[in-house]
Amino acid sequence: MRQDHRAGEKLFVDYAGQTVPVIDRTTGEIHEAQVFVAVMGASNYTYAEATWSQTLPDWVGSHIRTFEFLGGVPELVVPDNLRSGVSKAHRYEPDLNPTYQDMATHYGVAVVPTRVRKPRDKAKVEGGVLIVERWILAALRHRQHFSLGQLNATIRELLERLNSRPFRKLPGCRRDHFEQLDKPVLQPLPAEPYVYAEWKKARVHIDYHVAIDGHYYSVPYTLIKKEVEVRITNNTIECFYRGNRIASHRRSDQKGRHTTIAAHMPESHRQAGEWSPERLIAWAAKTGPATEKLIRTALGARKHPQQAYRSCLGILRLGQSYGESRLEAACQRALMLGSCRYKSIESILKHRLDQQPLEEQQELALPDTHDNIRGPAYYH
């Protein structure tokens, strides 16, 4: 069936079957470059470039440079069922790669893959590939290239000739038809080019973080054990749940470290993370001078003050159970006994020792002389 293509509607894309050798100057090793080809349906206006591979970054990058070459965006892009573009081929509802779909959404273009093993669905690009192979790749056979940039510079020169070459059976050339038909109806390019991003699915750990390349990024704690989608760029990490963005972080390359937003934490964790020696001492001072002194002593007794946080919090919270006046009295007795441990103060409060006069708790002083006391002179 003859296909009629409306102006500005379809852009057909594919890779050429032939590759182009690129020589490494230092080692002499030869690398085979892939050739990406794009053809506008109405005008046959053609774009081509060389990339190192057909992987997702090169596939998406070639589309971006194609749109910039055209100076606009068509309504539809018609690719083959390349793995980089189509995650799962299907006759009626093929699944696009999330990154490829993300790029298409950014440019406002729809992607309609061809049917599997149906080359006639993309006859335009099949013909465009043949023309590129004849008029560009054939001309490269006797040339040596030592970098991908050098190869693409040569391809651009030959591409200019191809698009300016007069048709045999039609008036004008590819460029003239593009300027008259396609270009006036192309959608404008977005203000910013698409930033390449990869998508991954991740399970939220019990500590409400997801692991990306060895670094841990927080999400709201209510999503613990849920699966989220993560959009990864060179600079940012974005997390989505059921299509809604739930977290955004600056990307970090520090392995084993955590990036945590306080709003993602449970209230109890958030409060624990906000404690400091100064805050604990200020809380203790509200109870009384003995409590403040005991907390200072407990913090100073550890090599790292953080090691005493839990004990200090436990001591201060005893005031909620027994009252601040009793806690102050218990701290006063604990200081006299030289014990700043939580269990000691809790024991004083449980046995109501804080309500007894201080004199009754003081140890009896030993007499200077007694029949059972030998003294230091006994050992001479």
C-alpha cells in the first residue's frame, strides 16, 4: 500500500547496517562506529551521525541532536523495535523504555514503534538508510578517521550534499521540500534540551532510604517496603510513587553515606536527630542546678558526648514520671554518691530515697581509733 505522509507528521529513525572504522591514534586499534539515520516522512530530509554504540545514551542523544538539526519537533517518531527504545515489543501496545518515553514527553512527541519484522512499516527510513549507505558511507570507504568527532564532521559535509542534491523525478531537493513542507509545521523546540536520565525501580529499606550506586537517599518513611521509581541524572536523584514525585536529592558519589531530609523522618527519629549537648543541658537547667550538673558530668564522662545522649534523655524523662522536684532531689543525692548513671537515679526515685534527709544517706565516718583497726604502723 502506498503511504502518504502529512507534512511535519512523522520522523523515521533507525541504524544503518554498515559500520564505520575509527582508528585509535595511540594504539592503532580499530573501533567500529554505528551510524544513526533519521528521515522526515513528507520531504525525505535526512539526518545521519556516528555514535560508538546503539545503547540507550547514544540512542537518546541521537534523537536530541536530530531535533536540533531539524530546528523543531515532529508529531510522531517511528523507531524500529530496538531494545534501547522498546523494552517489550508488542503488536498493539509495545512498552517503551522509561528513559526514551521521558525524552519523548520532554519534547512533546509521540513514539509509535513499527510492528515486529515488518520493514514496510518504515519504508522511508529503510530507503533513507540505503541512500546514506550509497552516498555517505560509500564515500567514507577510502578515508581514515582517528576520532568520532572527525568522522561526524565528514558525515555533516556529505549530508549537506545529499540534502542539496536535486531529485531525479521531482523538482527541487530534500532541503527545498523540507523548508516548504515540514519546517513550517514542526513543533518548536523546548526552552531547555532534554537532560539524559535513567529510570530504575527500587525498594524502600526499613530505614526509609533507597540505594542508588552505593549511596542512600531518603523518601517519606510511610513508604517503607514499597517499590518506587527513581529518575537518575548526572546531578539529581528523583523518586516517584504512583506517578507522583515524593523526593528530590542532589546526587552524591560518596559510597555508603546517607542523604536524609528531616521531613522524611518519623517524628521520634527527627527529635532524636536534633539533640545536642547544649540542648540537653538547657533542658536539665529548667529542672534545677543539681540536674544540670549531673547531665554535664554524664556528658563529660564519655569520649564522645553522643554516647551519653540516651542515658541523659532517660534521666530527664524521669521528671515526667516522678516530677521535676523529685528528680532534682535524686540528682543531688546521685552527685553526692558519685553515680551519674540512669539506673542509680531510677533506683533512688523508686525507693523514695530522694525524700529522705541527706544526712541519713551519708556513709558513717570511721573512728580514728578502734581495737579492730590496725593502722599503717602494723605492717612495718
